[in-house]
Amino acid sequence: MFTSTGLKKTLLLISFLFSSYLASAQFNQSAFENRIRPDSSLTNEVHFNFYNLNYVRNYEYTNDFHDGYTLYGTQLQPQIVYYAHPNLAITAGAFIRKDFGRNGISDAKPLFSVKYHKRNLTLIFGSLEGNIQHKYIEPLYDFERTLTTPIEYGTQLLVERKKFTLDAWIAWQKMIYKGDPAKEEIIGGLSTETTIAEGNGWKFSFPAQFLAFHQGGQIDVLKEIPITTMFNGATGLKLHKAINANIKQLYTDNYIAVYKDLSPDKRRAYQGGFGLWLNAGVESKWGSLVASYWKGNNFISIKGMPLYESVSDNLYSPGLKQSARNIVSLRYAYQKELIPHLYLDVRFEPHIDLDNTDKQLQFNHSFFLTYKQDFKLFKVKKDGR
């Protein structure tokens, strides 16, 4: 028999599911991407690739699972690109982040990559086309990481066909030497999408993705700390319908997410869990609107948004457990290319935690300004030409 609270939750979920047919799991992130590929028309040329992301992201949160704070700053990624061969590009540069309100540079890293590309396949070694470019759902990979930890080093294989895409990658997060007082850390994963049917503006596709994390090693001196191996995965169905110039598309993207602790010595609060991630949205010339519902149970994420987890990492309530998580959100984004190469992105993302007794509305809002452009410097002369 339903309680009044249970009935309200059920009615809200039914209303949300119904509205999904009138309204993607996440907003268009292409303005944040900076993909460099070998190009036969540029062979032997040297280019300067400039990428700048300016950001304000403010969390007006007072819950026990996600802290409330503000990120405000700028990023620079200047790179020199040498198109050494029709199928090969070599890049070298730097990543620099400055958080406003703090002295000095907040983060600085070298960037180097070798990229081989032929037809639909790209192989990258070095600094990856990573982070949100992997296209994970937010419970598996937090969008905020593009501001705080966007750089990944490792190996990546990309397949980009009309009806099938694949991103398989591995990144080395912490390398150790013999006798180091630290554990090595490796993370990797796979993200694919297969188009099942397409026609008359409709597109029906099957996404699948997973993340795996391992912390261990055989040459460290921390033998009292056990090996850690964690797994997150998600799969589902996506249905998109292209409309017209004003209402670009309607869609619904829905996933089942899973978590599993594969460590030999299991010490986490939960050894396995799952989540249901339902989304419905509309993209128009006035902006994008997405309604989302997350129902989690014993779910722990490797790199996902803390809001969706069942174990808190909040500053004032670390380790707090809440097996069931029920969150409804309605998110809006306005995205526009203001002038060539300059992109504006403004977001407002309120949510309600249905398990919170006072059902308090909380939100985050963001402002992004991204500039990216490629400049030809010169052409390398070979064989006396």
C-alpha cells in the first residue's frame, strides 16, 4: 500500500516519463572540445593551435553529498602542431590554469602527443583527447573535471564511423619508482555508440560505456594499503528526432549504470550498486532544456558527480551513507558562437533531492567563454623544395 510520500514520488516519476516524449542526457559539449587530426592537405606545415576556456561555475548547494563552492578562472592550451605526414601529426605545448582569487598559477602541465589517423581510425599516444570528450554520462564522469583536471596522459584509440563510434583509452594517473611511499594509479575505459536505425529525422542508437580504476603496484613501500580495483559501467537507449530550424531536435536518452568493487580486500561501504539515469530534452534556437531523473542504489562512482553517489565525500559529512538516492533536475543551457571561434555557454541547473525531508530546491549555474583557433605558421621545405 502506498504512503502519501510514496504516491507523490510515483506521480512525479510518471509525469517525468510522460514529459520525456515532449522534450540528451547532457548538453552539447562540442565548444569545449579541441580535436587535432592529421590532414593530407596540411602535410609538412607547422601550425599554432590556441585554446582558451574562461569559466564561472557556482554551486548553491547545502546537501550532504556535494559541497557548495565556486570555480572562477581561466585555462590556456597553446600548442605547436607539425603535420609530418598525411597520416601523422605531432603536437607539443602546455596547459596552464589560473583560478582567480589565488596567488600564482593553479596548475601547469606539458602537452605532447603523437597522432596517427587513417580513414575512420585515430591512434593517440601522449596527452589524450580526454575528459568530457570521452562522452560519458555525468554519474560516471563529472563535467566539472573539464575545469579542474582536464589533462590525461596515456594511449587512446578512436573509431569514428557514420553509424558507430568508439573511444577506448587508458591513462596513467600516478607512476611510481622503486621504494616510493605511494601506490600507482591507472584508469581506463571505453565508450561506444551504435546507430540501430535512422531515417526521416529519427535516430535510434545504443550507447555503452565503462570505466575501470586500479590502485596498486609491487614496488611501493605501502604494503599495509590494499589493492583497489573499481568498475563503473552504463548502457541504454537513445531516441532523437530532428524537427526544424527553431526546434532543432527532441530526444530522450536513458541509461542503466552499475558499480562494482573488484578489490581483493573489500573495504568500501558497498561492494556493488546500480543507478537509473533518465533524460528528456529539447534543443532549440532559444537554448536547450533537459529534464533528468537519477535513481541510485548503493552507487559509488570513480569520477562521477558526487551528487549522485550513495557515500558522501562532503567536507562536513565524509563517509555518510544513504543507500537510495532519488534526484530530479531540470537544466537549461544557452549556447551560441558569438563570432567565429568564440563560443558562449550559459547554464542554470536546479535539482530536488526527493529523499530530503524538506525537498529544498538547490542549483548550480555556469558561464563559459571559449576561444579556439588554428593558425598556420610556415611550411617545412624538404628535398631542396
